[in-house]
Amino acid sequence: MEKGQLLEILIMAGQLILGLSILVGLHEWGHMAAAKMFGMRVEKFFIGFPPKIFGIQRGETEYGIGAIPLGGFVKISGMIDESMDTEAMNKEPQPWEFRSKPAWQRLIVMLGGIIVNVVVGVFIFIVIAYKDGEKILLKDEVNKYGIVAGELAKQIGLQTGDKITKVNGKPFSDFRDVISSDVFLGSNSSYTVSRNGKEVNIDIPNNFIEKLSDPEEKGKFIQPIMPFKVGELVADMPASDAGLKVGDKIVAIDAKPIQFYHEFQDEVPKHKGQEIDLGIERDGKPSNIKVKVSNEGTVGLRPESLLAFTTINYTLNEAIQEGTKEAFGVVYNNIKGFGKIFRREVSASKALSGPIGIARMFGGEWDWQNFWRLTGLLSMVLAFMNALPIPALDGGHAIILSYEIISGRKPSDAFLENAQKVGMVLLLGLMAFAIFNDFWKIIF
């Protein structure tokens, strides 16, 4: 493994651990805050699972960090949870215990984590919308030169140079509509393209989302054809070492004219380990620079598009609306995704991702905007997953407590213990499947 690859893996892991630690910590804080509000005793608040790395006692609660960073927990006195402390449950209920409180208070405690995750997710999306606005590529710019069709796009019949005129039979406004969840999570989706003066309809298979489950593949599906200049240089890579500068416009490789970035991407890997002659324009003047391509077929530059992006700046009120819409759109997309699994349009093994898959979504570069956007997305996903009516999850507890409130009958401790055991087996099985599935995707 090369040094650069190791650094990318460490950055991916670091972003995943930081993002999950923030979200899990806030989720468990939601449970703890609600419990303390109703006078329940919280024995432990941990980010990460045992073995314990660090712990400090403050009042009745021990706050700590566990060695396994992909989770966390709070231990509330008198509650049957993953600790399965049944010995304590055999004693007489105490006033400060979870089981001694009214069902409606216990329900609020169980929903506390979900509520906090929803609030955090919505808040993150609102802040991003207000602070950064949104850069979009309008239809006319998308079709200025047409699209670059990646391998997956070619599989469904798209070609480089196609100009997309309709999405699902309707005109579209900007590039977001072309790659939206409505296209990939919907049924019987299609593109209408203009090709050599003719209109061609391209059907998108209902299971196509399986092939886009890899973040790298999704990014290579289709992109607008773009003229470019050098936007960023990677330190200690051939382009930087050869004297290429940010702002240079590459117009030729070994005297072969280059206008668009996909042409540059196609040509450079053909010269692995060889020296190429880059024709450039710098400050309007032509020049040539010799660059040796790495053995991996790269030179270490990132492009800056010369297409005209439109920036939308939101007022605070608009940002609240846009951020809230985007946050709950994550939940809606998850529901549509599960619908595809249940209809057997996609397989669970292709659709579900574990820690490795999520880390790959963050990517090997530390981009704070991308980090917070994905953290906001994960916050909404965490809320949605915890709301599922599975024993051992918050949603499972909420269903049982709702039954108690409606019927006036409290389930027996034996039933709660068995439900918790069944839920834990399901969750551990799902976690093992997700992790194994991540490795399977990487290997095969």
C-alpha cells in the first residue's frame, strides 16, 4: 500500500469516526437529557463501546469513551437495555428508575435521541444553505457541449456528446434534476436526449441504483462536458514538480489538441511512467511543459470548470425552508430505497452499506463542506433507522410504550427482556451483514 493510499484511508476513517462520534453523542445526550428532566437516574453516558478508554464520575453519572468508536450508549436505572442487567430488574422499583415513571415520560425519553438527531440534521442543512447557498448548472450550460457518458451510462445507452432535453418525459431546469433521487429511486425513469439531430429515449432500469451504490461509480455516471483550467495542484506530484501553475489552461498533450477535461482524463493514463509534453496557455501566452506521468497514470491536478455556474444565495427564511426540505428528503429517499428492496427491484446486499461504505462516501480528502453535509445526512439516517419498529431500537421501545399508553396495560418484564434479546440478535446480525457486505464489495 502506497503512502498516499494509506493517508486517504486514515482521512476516511477519521471523518467517519468524528462524524459518528458527534451524532451518537448527541443522540445519547437526547436520551439522557429527557431522563434527567423527569428525575430518572442516568448511570452511564458513553461515546463508543467497551472496553473503556476513559471515564469520569460527575454526580450520579459516569461519562466516558469506549474503544470501539462506532456507537455509544446511556444506561438509565430501571430500564431493560443492551446491558441486559436483569438482576437489578428483580429488585423493587425505585422512584428514580425508568420503570417507575409514567409511560408518556418513558416514551419521551425513548424518542429523545431521534428528536435530537432530526433537529441536528435539519440545523446542519439550514446552516449550509444559508452560509454557502447553492451552485447549480442550468440546462443551457449542461447542454452547451453535452454530457460525458461514463461506463455505467454507456451500459444503458447514453453516449458522450448527448444533450439531455427531458427527464422522465418532462423538461428540467438544472443538472440536479438529471441525477436526482426521483430518477434513480423512482420506477420506469428515463432520459430523452438529442443525438445527431435526432431525439432518443433512454430507459433507466429499476434496479440501476444497485450499480450506483459505489460513491465512485455515481460520480462517474454522467458529467457535463467541460472546458477547464488547472484549479488545484497536488503537492509532490508530477504536475506541481514540473512547474504547472493554478490557472494554466491545458490545450494539448504531445501536440494533440485538448479542449475538455474528459479528453485530458482519457489521454494521460495512456502514458503511464512516460514523459508528456503539455501545451498550455498562461496569462494568454502559449508555452510547453514536460511532465512525467506517474505509474498510476496521474499527474496530480484538479480541474476548475469553465462552464458558467449559477449561485443561489438564500435568505435566512429561504434557507430554513430549503434546509428542512433537503433534510426530510433524506428520510423520504430512505423510505423509497426500502420500497425498492421490498419490491425486489434491488438487492439488500447492493443497497445497504456499513462503516466502510459510509467512510468511502466521505472520501480521501478532508473537505469540511462535504463533511458537514454528510454528517447532516447521517443524522437524518440515524433518526430514521432508530425509528424503525425493531425491538432494541428506539422505535421498538416506542411501539411497546405506545401500546401501554393506549391499552393501559404494561407488558411484563419477561416479555421486555425477550423482545430486547430478539432485537439485539437482529441488530448484531444486520451489523455483521453490513460489515461483511462492505468487504465483499471491495473484494469483488
